[in-house]
Amino acid sequence: MYEPATQPTMYFIGVTTAKSSIMDVFPAWAEHLGLKDAVIRGMDFALHDDPQKYRGAVAFIRDDPLSLGALVTTHKLDLFDACKDMFDEVDLHAALMSEISCISKRGGKLIAHAKDPISSGLSIDNFLPPSHFETSNAHLFSMGAGGSTIAISWHLIKAVAPENRPACMVISNRSQKRLDHIRAIHDEMGCDIPVTYELAPTPQDNDRILAALPQGSLVINATGLGKDAPGSPLTDHSKFPKHAVIWELNYRGELVFLDQARAQQPAQELQIEDGWMYFLHGWTQVIAEVFDIDIPSSGPSFEAISEIALKASGRRS
């Protein structure tokens, strides 16, 4: 099914990988980082695809000498469920969160990683004002209970000073199964932040939750809607709280949620962030792991990598 790699190859396991900026950015990064002849290849799967298809992809990467690893998006939980027995090592984050966002090979071993707790934390720390939660009664409201929300909540539970955590976390999802899964993970973490798990099969359900949030809350679209599938988790009649921080985890696609926030930005005095910084940290963390190199997450070296990505992607002329 897959052609053997003829040069050092990293894979991107996603839904519409050809549309991602990484296809333009990776060659520029590879040259900058000295990754001679390295290339990236996409592997597209349908949402919640056949487990055997995931197993086939992992087996190919494991057995092909020049296939060095992969970044996994969208399918992180499903791939873990289907393939966890195929790995020689599963890192602590991957085991706790039951997800795989990075596949690497080292010393003849196939290794599963969950890098999102690191990359999401770096992203939040980049845009969230210092002491944001400490100086307010703000909540976190994340729509979608998949791997990204698990990682973000881990960062806020475990990696942030207790006085600067949300007063409450509200997590909504269209299916009860994912809510039960994230609740179990929070229990295992020893979460001591109040959390409400809301079944929200329709955008109107999320509108209702949004309307009850206090000022300054962090509101996240972690559903994939607007990129992997059309639409938004909110209706056009939704109303964001004053001074809210809005985070769209995607940086490409229709981004309806982002448009809804921008329409209310002046009146509600919103801070709006897209997923570009998340993209940068997510990819650089995984590239460093796959190719066994060091890539700084801040400072002049990271700024140079960011500048290369901006130019290669066309986000800035």
C-alpha cells in the first residue's frame, strides 16, 4: 500500500494533509536545520477510520528503514486505541492521555509520544496575559473533548501555578464517550480544579454554556470544525463574554468560529488567537523528536524558525 521511502522521511497523519502549510514549511525548515535530503509525506485518513488502516500505517513506518516517524493530528486517540500494542515504548503523557501525537524510532524501538501537553503549554504561555486567571474569576471553556483539550487541561492542572489556574473548567462534546474518557483522565491526574462535563450535541448547547461564562474566560474551539469538517461549534447568535480570550486551534480552513469571534471583537473587547503558534510548537517539538535534534522553543533560534515558516507559508509577504 505504501511505497518504501528512498530518503529520510517524516509522515503527517491527518485528514487533509496536502492543504497544510507544513508541506511548504518543512523543506525550508529542513534546509535551515541541516536535515539533509529529509522530506515529509502525508497520510490521509477519514475521521474515526478503520483501525486496521491505522495499524497498516504504523506497521509501515516501523518496518521501513528510511521512514523515521510521524506527527499525528486529529487521529491521536483513535490511533492509540488501534495501535498501542505495536509500540516498544509509550511515553508517560501518551499512556496517561491515551493518545499518540508523535511516532519516533530510536535504537531499533518504535516509540509513541504525546507532545501536545508541551506544545499547548508553550502556546498558552505565549499569548495569555501573565496572571490572567489569578486576577479574575475567569473560566476555561473548551469545545471538544479530544486530545487537544486533554493536553490543554493537563497544562493548566499540572504545569501552572495553583493561584493562576481557571476558577472552573467547562468541557463540552457531542458524544458522551469522549466526555467519560477525559473525566477518567482528569481523575487519574488528581485534578483539583472544578470541572463540568457538558454533553452538547448541537451548537445551541454550546451557545447556552457560553452565555453563562464570566468575563475574561478562555474559550477554545478544539472540535476541528472549520478545518476537518465544515462549520462552527457555535451559532451566529452566540455571545462571547466581555474581555474573553478566544483561541481557535486551527490556522487554516473556513475558520467560521474565528469569524464569529472577530464579528464581536470590538463590542466585547475580545483577545483573539488562531492556531499558528500552536502549529509552530506542535511541529517543532515533533521534528526534534523524530530527527533526534534540539530545536529551542524560545529565543532567537525559535524566532528564526518562526520567520522561515511565515515566509514559506505565505502568511506574510
